[in-house]
Amino acid sequence: MAQQGLISPFEPSLIRKVQKDESVALQPVISYGLSSYGYDIRLSPVEFRIFRHIPGTVVDPKNFNPQNLEPIPLHTDANASYYILPAHSYGLGVALERLEVPGNITVICIGKSTYARCGIIANVTPAEAAWRGHLTLEFSNSSSADCSIYVNEGVVKLLFLEGEPCAISYHARRGQYQDQAEIVTLAKVC
């Protein structure tokens, strides 16, 4: 299914080390790519937003105010690029990989243990049968310390459930989050 565009770009093996440039030895990364029963996707460097309290406002999923989300800068050092998710905060990023889920597959997204051990909870919703696009990724920092979340490295695991094609796919019912671009997609009710 990967060869038919299920995941793009697709990495056919689990990557644990990369060479940033020819003058540097292989460096460890948070693993991404094909794993035993799933696929570890990466966080895109395109954008990351965190919730900020604006006095007098309420976050309302039926009438979402984009002002409640603030873009944060991408940091880069000699080893990697990353966003910093402040302690006790919630942020939204986007997957580097684009999915095109067949009509007989549903994808469950779960957090990676490396981040879970740092207090980062990935709260990613499933990609239903016939869904297409870049997943918006949701992260909660439950720790009392700021935490780095690395781009171009593994951030959540996808698990694939195969069954009979569903009666009404996400595409057929014109799901509101179909064809998400590689940007953070905000809550909406259509």
C-alpha cells in the first residue's frame, strides 16, 4: 500500500541514525519509518502553535478563535531542529508525511514512548477510511519542565486496521478535515 501512495514520503525501514552532512558522523534521531506493525511519522518543520490564554476568551470548537493559538519559533542547533513546548501547555503541529488511506483501512495514532517518558502526551485523532492529507498532531506537555519536540524525526506511531470497505467512507461523507495541507488545521464544525 505504501508503494501506491498510502504514506508519502515513505521510509521502508526504521531509521535510528542519520547523517546531517558528509563531514559529520551518523547521529541518533528519534526513530521514524516502517516498524513491526506500524509506521512512525515525523513532525514537519512548517509550523507549530501553542495555546495561549487570552483574558475574556474561551476556546470554543464550534467558533474557534485562531488568536488563541500562537506560532512558536523553530530552534536549530548543531544536532537538530526542534520546537519547545512549554511546561503544562498544549500545542498543535503537523505531520511531514501525507496519508492517503484506502477505504478498507483506518489508522490509529499513538504517542511514542520516548516522548511519553518526557511527559509529552500525543492526542492524535484517527485517520478514517478514505481520509487524505497531513495529520494535525496534538501534544500536551504534562510535565513541569519545557520539552523539545524534534522536527524531521519520529513523533507518533500509526497503527493500521484493515477490514471490509466501510459503507460510508470519510471521503464519501465529505469529512470536514479531508485534504489537510501541511499546516496546522484548526477546529471547525461545518
